[in-house]
Amino acid sequence: MNPLTLKSKISLTVSLLVTIMMISFSALIISFFNHRFKENIKETQFTLVSQLASQLDNQIRSAQAELVQLAKSIPAATLRDPAASERFLADRTANMMEFDSGVYILSLYGILIAGSDHEPGMRDRDFSTLDCFRKTVESCKPQISDPF
């Protein structure tokens, strides 16, 4: 058996060191790019979600403005007559397609006067305990409630 010469030992050691350094640098570079890739995905997703939230906010504000205009157009005499209130809402159903759960008219005391899509037995129901109703009455301003 021939022992390895000094030249062979140095060549083998240098080759191993270079291989280890290349593997280490490769792992470091892959780790760096993996981190940057994840950061880019996170930033892109945050931008996308922020834009979607902004669009949703705009749609909700638009719907709120539509409801405010509807409320301002209701004659006072109509509010005193539940049947007239029902007809008033029925005449405007085509303009309120985004309100798929219906539009309701409540008295200042939270009692249901009329609704565009209400179930039997809902009339004269008391909604005064709802947080969104109380906030609206207290502030005298339109409110956007939490999702049901």
C-alpha cells in the first residue's frame, strides 16, 4: 500500500475545502433568495388585500350613500303608514339590488315599520337593542354595522 504523498494530501485537502466552501456559499445564497422570495410574496399579497379592502370600503360607502338618499326621499306621511312604506320600498326594489337581505324602515324607537324582504311576524319587532341602531340614534348619523 502506497502512502499518499504530501502533494496528494494537500490537493485532496484543498479540493475538500473548496467543495465545502462552495456548498456553504450555495446554501447561503439559496437561503437569501428564499427569504427575499417570501418577502416579495408577502408584500404582493399585502398590496392585493389592501386594494381589495379599499374596494370593499368604497362599495360599502356607496351603498350607505344610496341608503341615505333613499331615507331623505321618504315622505313623512309614508312613515306613518306601514302599507305606504311597503309600497315605497317595493317601488324602489330595482335600485337596491345590492341589498340582497332587504331594506328596512325602522321607527325612532327601533320598531320595524316596513321591509322590502321581511319574513312574516317581523313587523312590529323591536330592533332597539341592536348596537348599530343605538349608535345611529345616538349620533344622528348613518352607521355601518358589524357583519351579521
